[in-house]
Amino acid sequence: MLELKDICFERDNKKILDHINLVLDTSKFYVITGPNGSGKSTLAKIIMGIEKPDSGKIILNGEDITDKTIDERAKLGIGFAFQQPVQFKGITVYDLLKLATKKEISKHEACTILSKVGLCALEYVDREVNKSLSGGELKRIEIASVMARNPYIAIFDEPEAGIDLWSFQNLTEVFKEIQASSSGTTIVISHQERILNIADEIILMNSGTIQKVGEKEEIFDHIFKPKKCCKEVSAR
Amino acid sequence: MNQEDKELLSEIIEDDPTKADSYNIRKNGKGIDRKVNPNIDIVPKEENSGIDIYVKEDTLFGTVNIPVIITESGLKDVVYNDFHIGKNANIIIVAGCGITNNGHKDARHDGIHRFYLEEGARVKYIERHCGLGVGEGKKVLNPVTEIHMKKGSYMVMDTTQTKGVDDTNRITKASLDSDTTLVITEKILTSNDQVAKTEFEVELNGENASTHVTSRSVATDDSYQEFTSNIIGNTKCYAHVECDAIIKENGKVKAVPEIYAKNIDANLIHEAAIGKIAGEQLLKLMSLGLSEKEAEEVIINGFLK
Ligand SMILES: Nc1ncnc2c1ncn2[C@@H]1O[C@H](COP(=O)(O)OP(=O)(O)OP(=O)(O)O)[C@@H](O)[C@H]1O
Ligand SMILES: [Mg+2]
């Protein structure tokens, strides 16, 4: 179980996360959604330890991990697929997957991991993780590097971004599998209805706060409920 | 050659150099072992001042190993090696110098390598430099490489200096005729108070000559590196120079790029980037469970691979 207690994060006089309280159950599949700039990625980075909250606590299975470093959290089973995949020089896809799994996996095993994100064939394992790969390819490798670790708490930041419709369908299947079989917590930041459909619970964020946590119907009602200002406009 | 020599040798050439088609091993200023074959001849110059290597035209898949080792403190070894590569010959040359200096005097090797590529010749030249030993005497390496490429020839030059060289002054000069390609990749890692200076001068004289020069350097501790390139395009040609450096601690890197187009159809590009390890690369690797130190190592090893 992962608990976020009263997390605040402010930069440039702007409240990016404003008193976030959240309890995430083990073995549930969560989707965080909300407008651009609402603080979704920042929240994910705070869970991974990439950003430190100004105040508040992060509790993993009763243990306070607020002051733990990124690698300590990784070792506790937290994994995070970046919204913008990181590029390297001289590090191949195979190298990255070996680092991720912490094992001398064979190229065949590396291919099996890659095929989950729709990158089949050996041609990818020896490619460098650099700008010679397309945006979608980099994104899939990023996702694979997290899936390969099979984390206890897995966070994927907009996995669908830059991925074509056909592959996205397959990716949705992979997430469905995770939803059905994973014993840990999965958190996917997404705007895609297909992903929202899989969620056990949806977390709706807006301007640094959590607006609502609930099942799809409730959230959709909340999002599409006509707002006051719109009524005023239509009344005129 | 004793065991220590063999170990030093293995730092610059992975496989046993005596397994190659032809080789010349030089230790402390003298040739100590040599093998030639009908296609590749190695002729010593007078007074141990170097060798001439003749590769017959149309030689296919030849290899030459010419390592140099120095184990004597205080030795200053100057050597001239000239490579005459015949028409359409295809050859791999592995050179390099390893110095073990356990004494208090400087040990120095100046290798002057001249390459003459005839029409259509193809050369892959690999050079490794390293220093070992615990003495306070410096390990100094000053290689000069001169490359003359005739029409349609092709050369790849791959040089690496990974550790233990206190002072280096590298000069690489090339002149390219038409339809030639020269690809240079240089990797230098300096630490402590080491100094490495490297200078490239490439003249593109023939139509459709092209060159790619890539320099990857890592300067750590108090070390200093200087990269100078001077590419001159005299005709319709293409050049791409890339200087990419990572600095750590008090490491300093200076890049002085110069490209000079003297013809409207010369297309010359220079890119230089110096900076510390990208923060996001560290963050990504740490999120996979590597400590900051491990992550740094992985990034630097990849960068210099
Ligand atoms: N270190 C920082 N310094 C200043 N502003 C920041 C910093 N990190 C995030 N922000 C700002 O905080 C807000 C939330 O950013 P965040 O990336 O979390 O949004 P998001 O919900 O993931 O948006 P998107 O849907 O576009 O990915 C944005 O306005 C962003 O510009
Ligand atoms: Mg985001």
C-alpha cells in the first residue's frame, strides 16, 4: 500500500501540488488523468523520488520513504517510465534491459521483453538508445525498461504518447494483462479512454489537487457535467 | 617477452598479436619480433628508427599488428612508421603503445605514422594508448598521423586513450583526393592532472571527398583537454566534425573548431558540446536501481565505448 500524506510542491511561487492525499491499494490498477499542467507527472516523480516534496510524507507499506533516494526506492520495487524517454550515447537497448533486469539476460530474452511493447525482432536489441530511434520506438523501449523489472509499484507516464493506433491496441492488451495478473500497484497517467476503461479506479487531477477518485462512470459524469459558466453562456 | 610485457600488450591489443598475418613488435626502442607474408612486407628502417610496411595491391582482408611497449623509465623512443597501401588493397592495421613506468624518470614515445593510400585502397586503423605503473615518472605519448588518400580510397581511424597517459599531444593531418572518405573516431579519458591535446587538420582537395571526425572525451579530476580541428574544403566536398565532451570535478575541456570553406559547394558542419553528465540520464539509471556512482560509470563507459 502506498500512501501520500499532505504532499505540497511549489516552484516559482506556483503551487504545483497542493495538499495531495492519496491511498493506493496493492494489486489495483489506477489511472491518473487531468488537464495538461495539472501536476500528474510531478506527482509520479515525487513517488519515484526524482522530485522531493516541500512538505508531506510518502509511506510504502507502513515505511516512511520520503527521504529515500531514487535508487533506494527502485530497490524497494518502485518503477517509473518517463513521459519523455531519456536518450544515451553508446548504450544499447540490450544494455538498458540488462541494467533494468539486473541480470545477464540473453538477447532472446531481451527480444521477448521488447515484443511486449510491439518491438519484435533482433534488429532493435543492438541499437543505441539515441536519437537515431524514432519517438515511438524510444517510448516503447522506455516502457519495456520498466516492465522488465516487474515492479511492485509501476508508474507509466502517458505510455500512449507517440505510439501509433495499431501498436496502441496491443499495448492496451498488455496493460489489461497487467491489470488482471499483477500483484502490485500499477499507476498509468493517461488521457486515453481505452486505458481509462481498464482502470480499477481513476484519479482526476486539476491544478495540483485531486478532484475526485472513483470508477469510470463517476469520473466521466464529473468531467462532462456542464459547468456553471457554460450554463450562463448558453442561457444568454 | 616476459609475462609483464604480455599483460601490457594485452592492454592495447585484445587478441594475441602474433596470431595476425603479419606483425612487428617493438619494445624499448627496438624491434623484437616480426612476421611478414607474400602480401604484406615489413622492412625495418636504419638504426631502429622505424619500419616501412608495404601492402600489395588487391590484398584482401589483410591484418598487420604493430604494437609498441615501453618498460624502461627515462626512455625517449621516436619511431617513423610508413604504410604504403597498394591499389584496392583492403587491410586492418592495429597499432598502439603501452608504457609501464615504475621509475621516476619520464618515459616517452613519439610515433610518427604516415599512410599512403593508393587508388581504391581501404584501411581500418585502430590505435590504443595506455599507461601503467606506479613510478612518479610521467608517461608521455605524442603520436603524429599523416594520411594521404588517393582517388576512391577509404580509411577508418579509431583511436582510444583510456588511462594512465600523463601527457599527450596528438596531431592528425590528412589530405583527401576525389571520392575518398575518412572517418575518424577518437576517445580520450583523462584523470588526475593529465593533459591531452589533440589537433586535426583535414584538407578536402578532390571532388566528393568527405570526412567525419568524432571526438568523445571525458575529463575528470584536475585534468585538461584541448581539441582543435581545422577542416578545409577546397572543392565540392562534405565534412562533419563532432566534439562531444563530459567534464567531471575540476576537469576542463577546450574546443577550438575551425572550418574553412573555399568553394561554394563545400558543405562543412561542426558540432561541439561540452558539459557534465546529463541529469536525466542519471535519474533514469537510478530509477532502474543503480546508485549515482554506478550510473555515472555506465554513462561514461557507454560514451567512450
Ligand atoms: N521544476 C519545476 N519548476 C517550475 N515549474 C514546474 C516544475 N516542474 C513542473 N512545473 C510546472 O508544474 C505544472 C505541472 O507539471 P506536470 O508536468 O506535473 O504536469 P502534467 O499534469 O504531467 O501535464 P501534461 O499532461 O502536459 O504532461 C506545469 O505547469 C509545469 O510547468
Ligand atoms: Mg506529464
